[in-house]
Amino acid sequence: MWNARTMLTVGGTMLVAALMVGGCLSGPAFGPVEKPPQGLPPFGEIESDEAASVIVALLDDPSFVSLDIRTPAEVESGHLPGAVNVDFRSSTFDAEIDRLDRNATYLIYCRTANRTGQAYVRMMEMGFAKVYDMQGGITQWIQLGYPVCVGTLGEHTCAGEYPTPAAEG
């Protein structure tokens, strides 16, 4: 039997769900996002092939960081060359992200892009404006044959090549 209390609970739950869905559809309310360097995709979600282009274009930029947010064991099983690790599942994740340079450009990735979606939102809320969220994660990256290093971030072996930029014509 439905009583007034049950109806208020169900109605309140439906209202909260509607607001959450509406909020998601309208996009997060973050500050202005900076424009990426010319020829690069807009900041936010990008596919692995776009991530490879971003890495190639920003390889020599000291303010570019490939940020692997998986556990250290996952990182050892395969990571992007030059990656830095901040474990999303660590209790210190937010504090470690908070110490990062908000003016740098970040390419964040995990195994399949589940954790990066959450990390991306956190970084935007913390004032980071230049963040790429690699969809498909390292799993898709490996399937496409892009470079991967196996071992710790300090001692590893790498294999694979980045795509060569298409000649302009």
C-alpha cells in the first residue's frame, strides 16, 4: 500500500534523478575551457588516434603530461611512454591532483576510460582547463598498435611507433 511517506520518497527520488539527467545533458558547469594549440582537437574527450596526434604534437612541450591514473600494477603491465602515474583508487588522489600545475596540458587515461571520466570532472572542478580524456583507454591504444612501455615508469621496455603526420599538400 502506498502511503504519503512512500509517495514523497519515490517522488523525491524521481525529481533528483531528473535533475541529474538534465544536468548531465546540459554538460558540466565548469569555467571557460582554453583553446588547444592550432591543429589539435578541442580539450575533453578524444579518441586514441587523436591522443596519438596530441602526443606527437606536444612531445617536446615541457608543460605536457601523459597522466596514467591506474594502479601501479596496471601501469607496469603497459603504459604510454613518458607517462606519470597518479592512482585514481588511492585515498590521496585528489591531493596529488591538487598539487599539479593547472597551466599544464594533460592527457589522462586509464584502462578503458571509466576512471578518466570521473577524474576529468574532478580536474575541471579544481580549475584545470587543458585536459584531454582519452576514450577507450590503454586497451584501445594497444589494439591500435601505438607505443607501449612495459615495466615500472623508471625501468621499462617500449615497443611500437606513433603515426607519422600526414604531409600537407
